[in-house]
Amino acid sequence: MRTPHFLVVACAAVVLVACKDGTTASPLPRTGKAALAATSNHHVVGSGHVAIGLTDDLREFTFHSVESPDGSVSGSYKVERTDTGIYFTVDVTCMTVVGDTGWVAGIISGTNATNVRVGTVSYFWAVDNGEGGNAPADVVSTARINDRPESANEFCTQRPRILPPNLVQFGNVQIR
């Protein structure tokens, strides 16, 4: 059965009217990077390992923080010592992105460590040094824990780099 010519023209006209403001319409839901770009102003995401301390104990980290078009921030992060299984998780409350660097802070929401206090603030900064074999390693700072409530916004606003930097091993950081 042939599609009537006027039906094809009518469908094309609907698409043209829907896109006349210069945006593109897609009937398929966006996923992955496309969804993140469409729904946020900035994002700081990553995972990997860093060596910490005099004995180079490995810490495994995973983080995702997204700024919505209205300026609100959501996300979480987890840091775990791979040798002991001790971890803490954080609900992100603020973030700032300047160039290739992101500052992320939030409230500690869970832990199995006796020295980490749920309800206190944690924060870190990270640097995205690009992609590919010739790019320098990305950097993630040591995460601060057990800080006072107002320190989260101070950290995101003042953007200090006082926390020690660590080269990312076996991982990647993406900051946009």
C-alpha cells in the first residue's frame, strides 16, 4: 500500500514547525552523555583508584554530581579503602565547575567506619586532564570528612585546593 503524498508532506510540515526555533527534535529518549548534556549545566563524574598515604593504600572512588538548568545540584559519591572494605557515602549538596576542575561537597549519608560521622560534611576537588594515551592522569583530591555544615557551601564558593591531590589510577574523570 502506498502512503498518500499529502500525508508525507503534512508530517514533514509538523517536524519543520516543531523545529523552527532552531532546536532539534528527537523521538528517541536520550541516554548517557546526551541525556546529561540536555538536562544539566555542569557535571562532575568519575571513578577509579588513587594511592593514599605513606603505604600507598588504594582508595576506590565513584562520584556523579549534576547541576540542573535551575541551578540545583544532585548526586552522590562513595570512597572505599580497598584493603579493609571501609567506606563512606555522601549525598551531594553543592558543586562548582571552573574549566577542567570541579569542587563537590555534601552530607555524609552512610558509612561502616567508626571515625566517620553520618550527617557531617565531606568534600573534594577533581581535575579532568583530557582523554587518550597522551593525556596526563586525571587528579582527585583526598576527600575531607566530618566537617561542619557550613563548610560545604564555603568549599564550593571559595574553591580551595588545600586538600592533597592524588593521580587517578585505573579510572577516569569527566568535568563539563
